[in-house]
Amino acid sequence: MNAPPTLGAQHVRELVDELAPLIVGASVVEVLALPPRDLLLYLRDLPGADAKAVARVRVSADADCPRFHLQTARQAHPDGPVGPFFRRLSAELVGSRLRKLTQVARDRIVAFEFEATACGERRVLLAELTGRHANLLLLGPNERLLEVLATPAAGSKAAQRLVLGEAWKEPAGKPREDAGASLNELLGGVAEPELDGSARPDPRAPLSWLVQQRLGPAVARAAREREVRDLRERVERKLERARALLNGLTQRAAAVENAERVLQDGELLKAHLGQIKRGQSRVTLVDLYDAAGGERTLELDPRRSPHENVEQYFERYKKLVRSAESVAREIELAQRKLADCEAALAALAEPQADLSELERDWVERGLLDAPQAPPSRKAAPEPRKPYHLFHGVRGTEILVGRTAKDNDELSTRICRGNDMWLHTADAPGSHVVLRLAGKPEADPEELLDAAHLAVHFSPLRGATRANVHVARGKDVHKPRGAKPGLVTLSGGKTLALRLQPERLQRLLGGR
């Protein structure tokens, strides 16, 4: 398989320089997903163009040949569902404006920066066009990684730098050298296909046209060759099994033809039973069925008694008789399977064959097994949190510490200065935080909810009355060297609480 040439850092720079004046400032009207690794940005309000003009920008993270270019050929909309990356990209970018198109770090990385997005924040579609590790990423403010098209394998270098919620990091290593070859020189020797009728060159973007006409078909050819190779390997495995099966059935048919001799050997052993001793592996007897009176050597199982060896010969005869009824039909089926496999290999050699239709037909006929779906990746378990989460009657979060050590983390690191902090006044127990999220005061009913939880997660559980300390987070202090869970207060009040079972039931039931 001839792999298509790949773009280097210099070629990416040439394309960015060519396309930026044509599309920067345009509005996104559609993001068309082309799974598994491609997408098409439909742009309108192009600089210096007619108001109705639409540009299509192809961005591909295909492992064979990652690339980007203006696409002048029409694009059919694919069937089937799209993944979460494409769905979020469409939701975030449709209606936004392309503010900037740049090459990142002089490498094979392109940044499409958008403003006026649906969420009102800056978004960046980052295309890492780095060979077989190519990927598409969505970044938010401060280069925070929001979505990844191809999730890296656990433990890989890419997994260590592409962490959702954290700032994007550049791939390690130096940018790929281009040996000074321009894009024209790189693609000059690649065969150009015939135009499909919908493709028209844009005189303002000759390099983009070159990438579309030379690399696009080359990638399609490589993908087809890979698909043909995979199908051929699946068919050849079935072919080898069919040959092995036919060989075994042929041997079985030959044994069936010898069934009468097996019966005679059993009768011969039975007639000379007294001459056979346990532990013998073979015995030579006068052959009663040989008119010339010759001898015949018979194999024995030394672990069996003479009588058991005789019975074994008779059982073998019965098995061969039963097999005679089906072996001919099984040979016919195996020969048909062998012929079908050979015909399938011939069909794969046809350059215009519809591979999807062939595979579907072969699976329906039982010639091939249905392709197995890739094992679903289990979501990584969420990191343990130092608190139980509840919600007050108005929906506000109430956090309840799990252990004494967790209480420290909840009270000193998670609790904000304006949040409400609660703890039973007359007994040890969990620290409780009612998060106010910018609100100046706590809702009285939700403060009562938090107080009920403070009592429930303490030795006073089940009491009808209890006193609860209530303070702002900024009034809670951890003395140096104090044991886990011990804090001091520089403010606050004590709430005399009368427990309401129905309130506590609501809180625990809605956890």
C-alpha cells in the first residue's frame, strides 16, 4: 500500500498564509461531522465575497494523512450518529465568528480561534496534524481543554498532556523538518484524479486546491486498500478453516470405507480373547478373514482390559457406520464453503467492488462473522471526594465531611469565606458546609437543612433537640499541630435546633 505524503510544518504554514485572508472574519453556519476523524466548517460572510457565498473548510485528523484545506467539491451528509466531540463542536461554534487562523509553535498544529460563540466565551478548534497521532481538540479560555476527538490510550504521553479541564500542552519533540520542499514540490508527483463535476478550483487558493485534489483521493485509496486488506484477511482465515475441515472430512470418509475391516478386527480379537493380556499395546493373530491364512497385527490400549479393547473396536465400528450417513453431506457443504471463499477473494480484486455491500452479503450468508464492536471503554472512576453531597430545599449544595481528616480538607480548602459552616455544639461529628455561591445570605430553610445533617452525622443522631454551631467559612481556623477534625471559631452563633423527622427524611431521600 502506497501511503500518501504527509504535510510538514512548512506546508501547514503555507496553507495558513493562503487561507487566513479568505476566511478570517467569516461566520460559522454549520459544522458537518464526517466520522471518524474529519469535519467540514461551512462559513458565510466571507471577506470581500458575495453575501451568499459559502466556503467549506475541511479539517482532517486522518492517521494516514492529516490535513486542512478549502473544499470546493460537494459533500454528502453521512448517515448514522456522531460522537460527543462533534455534537459539542456544533453547539459551541454555529453562529460564531472566526477571529483568527494561525499556526501554533511553528509546528503541524493549526488553531481556528472563534469569538461570539453560543456561550459567549472564546473557543479554539485545535488541529494537531501530527501523523498517526493526529487529533482534533476544543479549547476554552486559558487554553483549557474541553473536548478531545480521539481519546488517547491510558498511560500514553498524549494521555498525560491531554487532560480535560487542564491547560493544553504542546506535543513533545521538535517540529517535523520539511527538507525545504514546498507544497507544490511535495505533491507534484501525486496523481491527480479526474474532476467529479462539482469541484472547481479557487484561483485565490491554489495550494488548497492541490491538497484537495492530490491528498484527498490518495487518502481514499489508502483507506480502501486497508479495508480490502482487512476483508481479505478475514476471508483467508475462513478459507484455511474450510480447507482444514475438508481435509478432515476426506480422512473420515476414507475411514468409513474401512468400517467393515474394523468390525472384522473386533471379531478377531473376540475369537482370541484368551491370548490377550492386560498391558499389551499390540497383538499379532492369525487372520480368520484372510483366505491365505496370513497374520494381522492389531493395536491395543494397554490401560484397558482385553474385553474393553474388544468393545472399543465394536464402538469404533458403530461410530463409523453412524458417520457414513452424514459425511457425504458435510463434504459437500465444506466444498461449497471453500468455493464461496475463493469467489469472495476474486470479488475483492475487482477495483469497483462495493466493499460494504460485499461484507454485508457475506455476513448474511454466514461466510464471514459479523465484525465485533470494539470493547467500550469504561469511564474512569471519579476521584474520591472528602464529603457526601446533599441538596437543600432550594437546590443549594450541602457538603458533609466523611472522616476527621476529610473534615479538615472540607473546612480549610473547599469551604469559601462566605459559605456557612456548621457543627454540633455538644458532640463530635462531621463538619457541614452550606455553599452560598456568591449569595450574601443563606436561605433560612436551607440553613435548617444543613443543621439537621450536622446532627444526623454525629453521635446525637436520633435526638429530638440539639445545639449547632453556625459560622462563616472565614471564621473557621485550624490551629497548628491540632489533631484531624479540630478547628477553632472566631465568630458565629449557636442554633438551638428542634429536629424535624420529615425534613431529615427529605434530605436523605434526595441525596
